[in-house]
Amino acid sequence: MQALTKFMDNSESLRISDSDMEIIYAIGLNEYPTATEFVVAFSYRYSKSASGVWYALKKLKKGGIVDFTEKGEGQKPLGLTEKGMQVLRSEMTTIAPKQQARQLVNAKSSKMVIYG
């Protein structure tokens, strides 16, 4: 059973699973400019289904956490919104050190952006 994080803002309450948080954290590393590149790399790196990663990305976009180009939209790079950065900041202190270490070891770049 996955633990859920409840993130509150002025407009609504969001429930973010541990796997959603992994995606948010990985997007925060700014390694991939497009959602397609991200899905391919993330699903391969963490042995997740590509369709599951797409589903999570679309859910996070609908919740205002991430932004990326979908069919029929103008070009936008994959990235966290201001709300997404708030979620990342609030969760950085609670992400398990083992998970952080695993993600950093697997990261292509040694650059990590810490907001806040």
C-alpha cells in the first residue's frame, strides 16, 4: 500500500502518491526537455510502464503540478509549475535518503537544482 501525501493550497487538495513524488522529483532535476523523452527514460530507468508514467504525468498536469506540451498545444518544455515547486520543496525533507541516493546515482547529470 502506497503512502499518500496531501498537499493543500488555496484552490484544492491534491493527493500525491509516492510514485507521483518520484516523478515530480525527477522532473525537478531538469534532465529532459520533453515529456516523451522523460517518459521513455523514466520508465526504462525505474522499470515502470510507459503508459503508467504518461497517466501520472497527465494527472499531475491536470492538478497544476507539471506543464508540458500535449497534442494541439504550442511548444512548452517539460517542467514543474510554481505549485509543483512548492510540492517539491515541501517534500524534500521527507523523501527517504535511500530514494534520493538511488535517484542521484541514476541521474545523467550531477547537477541538482534545490529550490528554496
